Amino acid sequence: MINIGIVGATGYTGIELLRLLAQRKDVRLSVVTSRELVGTSVAAYFPNLRGRTDLEFSLPENNQLKQCDVVFFATPHAVAMYSIPPLLDAGVKVIDLSADFRIQDVTLWEQWYNTKHACPELIPHAVYGLPEVNREQIKTAELIAVPGCYPTAIQLGFLPLLESDLVDSRRLIADAKSGVSGAGRKAAEDYLLCEATESMKAYSVTAHRHQPEICQGLDRAAGTQIGLTFIPHLAPMVRGILATLYAPVKNEGNVTQEQLQSIFEDRYSNEPFVEVLPVGEFPATRNVKGSNRCEISVTYRDETDTVVVLSAEDNLVKGASGQAIQNMNVMFGLEETAGLEGIALLP
Amino acid sequence: MINIGIVGATGYTGIELLRLLAQRKDVRLSVVTSRELVGTSVAAYFPNLRGRTDLEFSLPENNQLKQCDVVFFATPHAVAMYSIPPLLDAGVKVIDLSADFRIQDVTLWEQWYNTKHACPELIPHAVYGLPEVNREQIKTAELIAVPGCYPTAIQLGFLPLLESDLVDSRRLIADAKSGVSGAGRKAAEDYLLCEATESMKAYSVTAHRHQPEICQGLDRAAGTQIGLTFIPHLAPMVRGILATLYAPVKNEGNVTQEQLQSIFEDRYSNEPFVEVLPVGEFPATRNVKGSNRCEISVTYRDETDTVVVLSAEDNLVKGASGQAIQNMNVMFGLEETAGLEGIALLP
Amino acid sequence: MINIGIVGATGYTGIELLRLLAQRKDVRLSVVTSRELVGTSVAAYFPNLRGRTDLEFSLPENNQLKQCDVVFFATPHAVAMYSIPPLLDAGVKVIDLSADFRIQDVTLWEQWYNTKHACPELIPHAVYGLPEVNREQIKTAELIAVPGCYPTAIQLGFLPLLESDLVDSRRLIADAKSGVSGAGRKAAEDYLLCEATESMKAYSVTAHRHQPEICQGLDRAAGTQIGLTFIPHLAPMVRGILATLYAPVKNEGNVTQEQLQSIFEDRYSNEPFVEVLPVGEFPATRNVKGSNRCEISVTYRDETDTVVVLSAEDNLVKGASGQAIQNMNVMFGLEETAGLEGIALLP
Amino acid sequence: MINIGIVGATGYTGIELLRLLAQRKDVRLSVVTSRELVGTSVAAYFPNLRGRTDLEFSLPENNQLKQCDVVFFATPHAVAMYSIPPLLDAGVKVIDLSADFRIQDVTLWEQWYNTKHACPELIPHAVYGLPEVNREQIKTAELIAVPGCYPTAIQLGFLPLLESDLVDSRRLIADAKSGVSGAGRKAAEDYLLCEATESMKAYSVTAHRHQPEICQGLDRAAGTQIGLTFIPHLAPMVRGILATLYAPVKNEGNVTQEQLQSIFEDRYSNEPFVEVLPVGEFPATRNVKGSNRCEISVTYRDETDTVVVLSAEDNLVKGASGQAIQNMNVMFGLEETAGLEGIALLP
């Protein structure tokens, strides 16, 4: 029985961790913290958990966290980095869903997040928790930096192209559409139903904080510094990210649809949570709603020598809490798919 | 008083024509046809028109059409081309919202629409009704081919870049997101609320029928054959198209944000329905819902030497019926903005 | 030319006043106030007004308000009552969209709003702005209390039944469903898209602040104290209220569908903004979206001797800003429908 | 291992059966039929099942159905009644999600469904599958008539009141709001996203086919013929029913909130899928989305001596497929909650 703590469980990634973990028999939710809600019953705050847990929110300082086997941080950025060192010292494994340990270049991180990092010495020890790339390192990691939602969908889509050196990596484009839950549960005007429904818009058009994280992963896959134009969009829905990726092929005319399809199928043939769709089928976010799957299609547009990859995930599951649990499963030697086999809710 | 006929008024572009025209004092809705609904009151079918019109649907064969000053066709493709010649012969001006006369190359049209064209001899006389390009020709036109919804948003976004020869026109990308009303009012499973809501997907990923129309316009603006990867997406909302356009600059490092902004502002400074947003503001489809405006922003991403243009319109207004009426206003020497000044419904 | 001021124009009733008034030639928007946004351009804040107005938000203390012919208050409750007296003294007509002057019994008002009223002596002079009841008094009023959104839909639905003394007025039920815009534009968690979409719930189940206002109007129509169970619900949409009203008939078996239909049609035959639907047709909020109309149907369920009335309006138009302007038109001797003839946006 | 057949699995109750059953280890999906899709892979048709099942759709005539232990019918009404008799003869248990065996009075059934019943002699043997009422009979049943979605929510809400004889059962009102999935997956104009989103309306205002089924259950609970005004509404969402129920108390002034709360809590204290909420908390359909729970609150409005019950369920789970599986669990002596413990997806 694995004892689990969750710090900052009142947002959407927190509730999703709780939904996925509360159904399991092989782990125990031991501590769920929230400064604002100390003493409140978790089930009163998240009505979908009524009758499923007796837990109450407690203070994050609580020594109970040190008695957990693993602690998830579902906090905003620049919070976890203060609390993680003592937990690691106490031998607790940490899975951080925030951005604090995703970027290996601390100067870059400090620039994008406009904050001094509290424990730069830990960054090299953090493993970037994308199992499709780092499964072996995850097995022995003490500290996991769970990838962001956009970075997961975009990296999984571009990886096969870059690893096979088929495309001009200086001219990558990622046009991503996200549901509103990606903005979290904060009461901000922009995410009111009356502001966000029935509309499409781009945001962070000049620069988005996920850019350096995506580039770090793609640079590594390409073995060189890539060039990426990443434009995120807000779509009028709750869950889901659809990333439409564009890359010009390197040697025009030397690529075929069949070749691309094989490259993608081969790359992910052993991956339980990445599904390469057959030629002629394309992803939709509804097909993965509530599930830990990422669906990918690859299409060659020969009239412009451009590869178009479509990548769909549930931003709260494969893009956050499901992937965090996938990491936990790997770290503790459990079946990687344990507790993540739920089928998408459709319709 | 201009007498107006509408053929095929039971779809969403039809109802939108009726909404916009029924409020005007300077035109009269004389004939509204529908084979299926002959004898039905228009207001019973479109409850938002209760008390606004006494018209009944009549047969399209009806001779009444010949007594109109102008007839709008809001029919599926390959319908209007059979009915238009006798109307033109009778001296009636025709504004065709369908695809029948949009493509000047009849072979290309027949290929994409998989149909023999019924009156290819008329095609050269049809004026492509994008007032921002063809205002002068529209003034004296007898037959207008109203641009498609995607082509309007995409052309308006790319035109300033191509006309100023700033970008590599062989590598254009148009990632467009459309509301479901673009699919019309047909009872097809894909557009059921339970199928289309709370999801994003791409469609027509290998090729979409609006591609040749867009290319025809962009070729002309560029003075050369451009290369375009156009990927349409279905967004979970009723109205609106947001086109995110990507173009690599020709001479890397020789372009600035200020220069781009000026080019766009100059291009559209006299256009009543194209609004170039100030630097730092970006379009959202909700800002143009129900209005005839197209909002455009231009952003230079210097790290990849890529221009990103965002273009938002209401697909049923500037992307169809509003633009059709704008054409009518120009053809009849009316104020171009007459009946099109409605402010977007927000929220 | 009527000079208009709007106090507190940053919420949804404010933006709706601006949308409806900015299109008119016979009135001038002179002052729009907001403490938070002083100096900000109105069009920058409400992007649907770009190019339509040069106004900037100013301070509400500003003396400019006294130079207006009429001032609208689109403020939360317990704000207008402090600012209105000096305006009335200066001869300015006031149309208050808030709750401050809706309840004639000041004790009742203070109880429900938990605040001391600032100018109880003005309450008897305030006219309740439901033109279908008080048109004559509105003509000469100096101070209008615009009815709330629920009260408008519910009173218009019950009035014919109570005035004709057909139902047992002690057992009225109003089950009302409102779009989220009824909650205003405040950044509260409950109204986030992720919280409010794809769900139905009731709220204020034990008591809602609109209860005394509705009862005041229904008591008057019935000539006796009525009994009402009013349950408001939050529907996952932006605009619209649908009220489903239930009333047991007084003399069972003595009422017919035809009789009810006639009573309703007669009651509203001269009302420009109340549409009694033919037997067999029923209201939907989409049919009145953006318009000032209230659609009503009446149905007799003889197996339970119960009358079922359905009443639909746009809560921001007939339920707030449209009705406020309708009052202004009546007060200034303008055509009652001026500026309110916009047809509902459908789809 | 229980072998399962599903007839007519292409609608929303069919896909929901598949979602819930495909995750279980103790049952095997053996046959899934569809006339239109013979030979098509189930996972190709329902993309959320990709990788979860190798089944193909087969013909319903297939003898394979007779080799199942239990067959679910997820067909429109008047279909199952032709196929069920031979299956029962072959010893197969049948769980019918359609309306064919819900009404014990065959004359009444034939009247409401406007069809001659194919096997009236079986009706008395069918057990109405509401476990909260008929658990003992379900254990030994051969043929289950699964309750409709509205009848489940409404009966569960009214039962405690009627069984305790507290209310005037001649004046019951059920104002129910349903998501669009209740209409099934048929391509009808009314359920297009553009028609059904962003709107509320009532339908079947004069009479709805679920009326006799609800009355049959309530009559039995009351021990007398009750009077019910049932008005269903279409809400702009996919899943969920919220029923708002009104009943006047019998002896005015003799009922208290505490008493009502106790009656409800006692009635459902042993029910795994009915949750009576604490005083002051109220149901929302989002809290049960994807789960088999029904949430109920009871409120006493003493100023009108009216009890208001709110009852929320997922129409496709507790209102259809989940309840069908709950019946199967009871029939086969499995844990009643097996496969139904999924937590609601929130947000």
C-alpha cells in the first residue's frame, strides 16, 4: 500500500488526481493539503467525491507529508520548490505537476517565471516525466517534473519527425487549442462562462511560458536547436488540447504518407497511452476526454511538402494528473497502466 | 425601394439574410422560396421573425423572381447555376452565396465539385464579391459570387503580406477554426450537439473545397502561384471563424513589428468592415458575433522570422450573408454600410 | 437629441445599454462612468464597440451627470440610492436598473437586502417600470425602478391569470431557468465556464431576493396576497430566462384551452414586446436572444386542472437594459419601440 | 464469466453500456449487434473504445445471442418485443432498456406508443428494474424493463413523500430538465448543436410518453391514483437530468424540514446509488456526470406549505445503462456496485 500526499489539491489537477486515485485499492490517500480549507471535508468541496473519502484538508506544513511514500504537488509555480527539499531529505518521492523543475537551464527558468529559483541545485536531479522519452530514468527518480499540458501534446506529436530527421526543424509551427480548464480554477474574469464560451481566440501570441519547455524537449530530440512558433488558443470547452503541428520536410519529394505512418506507428508501438490513428482517421479531443490517452495522426501534404501532425489529449489527464500517476506507477514498479484504464466519456 | 428575392432561404445563411434585410426600410423582401416549405409562413419557420414579415415560402420556379431587382441564392453548390441564366436575361441582378461562380478556372471547379458546370460561359462575367479587392467591379456587376467563409477570413489576413511581397508565399499556413453553423442546417450526425460540443477536431485534413478559391485570390495578390497548407477545424460553438495564419518572412531580419502594423493599417484604413487591431490586442470571434466586421492582428515572431496574422469574423455575416448584402449595397449605389451597422452581441 | 449618462457601465447590463444606445441617432451617450476604469476608452474595454464610440469612462461624481437628460444606473444594489437624490433635484430623469426602488415596502426591502435604505422618502415616487402594467405612470415619472429579470418573465406570465381571477393564487409555482449572464460579470468561481457549463442546478432554493418583488406585482394583479413558490435555476448558457409557471384553476373543469388562449391574447394584443404564441407553439430562449421580446404560451392540463404558462425573454434585454430603454422611450414621448426593433440572433 | 450480448448498440445508451462493461474483468462482451454496421469494428465506430475491444457488429438474428447469459436491448421502442420471446425460451436473461415492458397496463401502452404489443402475455412477467423499489423481484427476474431516464429521477424524488403519505398526491408537479443526449443519436434538426445549444425550452408540454410510467410507479407508492403535471425541458448540455419536484403538504403546518430530511435519509440509507444531501446542499447534474448516482435534496417552503425535491442523475447512467447494469449485478448475484463505482468527471 502506497501512502500518498497531495499538496494544493483544490484546483483542477488536484481534483483529477483525487478522482483517479480514490478509485484504487493499491494506494491510500493519506494527506490532502490546502491552506484555505483546513478542516473542510474533501468530499464537501468536491461533490463528486461524496461517499468516497473521509479525508479533510490539512495544512501543508504538517509532518504527515513526510510519512507519505510519495507527494504530488498540484500548486502554482514557485511554490513547490520551497517545500520539496525537506521531503526529499526525508526519503519521500516527489511528483511535481508545477513548472518548478521542468527547465534544466535555471537562468532560462528564472527569466520566464520572473522569480529566483529556491533550490537550483536540485534541478539536475529532477527527471522530466515524459515516460515516452524518459521511462528508464523515471524508474529510479526521486523527483519528477511532470510535463505541462501543451508540452506533452506537442512533443509527442513532433518527436517521431525530429528523431528521424525528416523535417526542417528551424520552421516548426504548433497551433494549439486548449479547453478552459487549462487556466485552472482561479476566479478570473476571462474564464467566466459568459466570457469564454462561444468564442475562439489566441492568447500569449508573442510568447507563452510553455515555449522553453517545449523547445528543450524538441532540441534534445533533434540534436540541434530547433525553431518553433507556438500559438496557444482558448477553445470554448472544458477539457482537451488539440495541437495542430506543421513541419516542412527536409528533402522535398522524398517523403511519402506510408513512410510517415510507419515512423509514427513504430515510434509508439509499445506505448500504452499513445495511439497512432490509421491513415484517414483523425483525433478529436472528445475521444480522449477523461482518459490518459494521446491520439495522434500524421498527414503528408505533398503540394506544399508539409507534414501535418494532429495530437489530442485531455489536458487534465495525459496533460497533467494522469501522466503524474503514470510516473508514480513507473517509479514504484506498478503496472504502468494501473488506475489509468478508464475509457473516455463519450458523449 | 429595392425588391429582393431569396432562393433557398431555409438554411443559416438564408435566415441571416432575412434577419439583416427584414430590419431595413429601403428594401422590400418580395419572394422567399423553398421547395419543401411552399405555403408555410416564413415567421413560423424562423421564430425570430414572428411579427416581422408576412411572407410565405413559394416555389423557386415562380415568375415573381424575375420581377425582383436582385435575387440572392442561398442554395447548396450546383443549384444556382441552373436558375441564374434566365434571371440575368430578365435583367435581374444576382448575388450567389454558393460556390458556383467563385472559381474562374472551370476545369478546377468541376474537379473539386465533381460536377459539370451548367453555364461555364457565365463564369468570366461573375465578379468575386470581396469588396476589399473588387469594389469597382462590384459596382457594375450583374452576377456576384460571394466568397466562402474561410476564404474571406484567410484572404483578408494574407492580402497585405502578399501585396507587399514581404513573405515567402510558397510556405503559407492557414489554421482555421470554425463554428458549427458553417456546416449548415442539415441534420447530419456529426453536427448534433452531443457530437460537436466540448470537442475540437480538424477535418478535411488532406484537402478542403475552399482551397482553390483561397489560392485563386492569394495567387492574384502575390502575382505568382502561392503554396498554402490550409487545415480547417471544427470548434464547439455556433458562430465565428478564427484563422491563424503563418508566413515566413522573405528577408529574415529585415522586417519589424512596426512596419507590419503600418502595412496592415494602411491597407485597410478606408475599409468600413475590416478593423486592424492596435499592437497588443488580438481578435476573438465573440467580438464580431452578429456583426459584419473582420478583426485582424499582425504579430512578428522574430525568433523564427514568422509573421502570425489572426483574422476573426462571423462566418454567417462577413463570411456569408452580411458580405452578400455589402455587395448589394455597392451594386445599387447605397451606403455600403446600410443595414450592416449592428453591433456584435456581447456576451 | 437626448443626452444620456450611464453609471456603472462595466457589467453586462451596462454593455447591453451601450450596444442598444450606440446605434441610435436620436440620443447621445454623453457620460459613462466607472470608478475603476477612469480614463479608459469604452471601446477598448468592450471590443464590440470599437469604432462606435469615442467615450472614455469617467468618475461617477462628475458634474457631467447633472447635465444629462436621463441617467441610467447599472450598479449593484445599494449604490444608486446614494447618487440619485441630487440628480433628481437637478431635474435629471433617472432609470435605475438596480433593486433600490423596486420594493414599495421599505421595511421589506431593508430586510431582504440587509441594508438601511438611504432615501426611503423617494420610494413612493419611484414608478415600477413594467410598461405592460404601468405605462401611464411611466410617461410622467422622474424615477423608474426597472424590474428584475425573473420578475419580468414571471409577472408577464402570471398577470392574465390573476387579473382574470381564474386560478387559486395561494398555490402558484414559478420554476425559472436563467442563463449565467444573470449573475453579472463578477469573477466568482461559480460562474467560471468550467463550473457552470454542462450542468443544471437550482440555487437560492430556500429564498431568492426577487421573491418580494414578484409577490408585490402579483398581489396587486390578484387584489389579494398570493402564495408563490419560486425556484430559480442556473442553466448552462449565456443569455435567456425561461419561466415555467404552474397554477391550479379555481373552479375545476370550468376552464378551457381556448378561453385561456383568448385571455392571454387579449391581455397583450397591444403590447409591442409581448408575443402570445399560437396554440401548439412554445417559447425557446433562443428565439428572443438579443431582442426585447417576451414570448408566452399558455397550456391547460385538464387531467390535473393546472395551467402551465411558459415565458421566455432575454434577461439582459427585456429583463434589464431593453426594458430600461423602453421606459426611456415612454418617458420622453418617443416611439416606444425605438432602438428596440433588433431581431433575435438565430442561430 | 458472464457472457453478454447487446442489441442495437449504436446509440448513446449502447455506447454507455460498452464503456461501463468493457472495463470489467468478470464479464465478457460476446455479441454486439447492429443491422447497419454489420462487419464494422466496434472500436472504429466508437473511438473511445480503440484498443479496448476486438468486437465487430453482427446481425441481431445471429444465433450467438442465444448463447449469451444475458442480452441487453438498447433499441427504440417496439423493437425488443419481437426478439425477446425466443431468447427467454432459450433461457437467456433479458434486460430491456426500451419502453416495451415498462407499462403493466397493455392498453395504456398501446395507446401511448400507438402500436399493438407483440407479446402482451410477457408483460406481467417483466420486472420493473428500479432496484430501490423492486430489488427482491429483480434477483429472480428473467426479463427486466429498465426504467426511463425521467421516471428514475422523478420516482426516486417523490417516493419518500408518497410512501409516508405526507403530501396531497393529486397536485404533484415535476419540472424536469434534460440534456440533449436523452434524445438519442438520431440525426434530427432539433438536436443539432446550432439548434439546441444556448437555449432552454419545454417540449411535450401537453403530454410526454414517460407520463404513464411515472404515474404507474407513483400510484403504487401512494396506494392511490395520483395527479401529476410533468413538463420536460431541453437543456443546452449533453448529459444529466435535474428534476424539480413540487408537492403541497397534506396537513399544512404539521411538517418540518427536519422531519422531511429524516424521512429521505431513512428511505435511502442502504441504497448505494442514492445520496440524500445534507440540509443546505443541493444537487447539480455535473456532480453525477458519468456516475451511477442520483443526488436528492428535500426542502420545505413553509410560506406555501410546499415541499421542493431536487433530484439529479446522469440520464445515460442511472437513467439508463448504469441502472441496467445494476440490475444485471443483482440478477446474477454479483456485488450490486460492481463496475459502477466510477467517480463523476468534474469538471
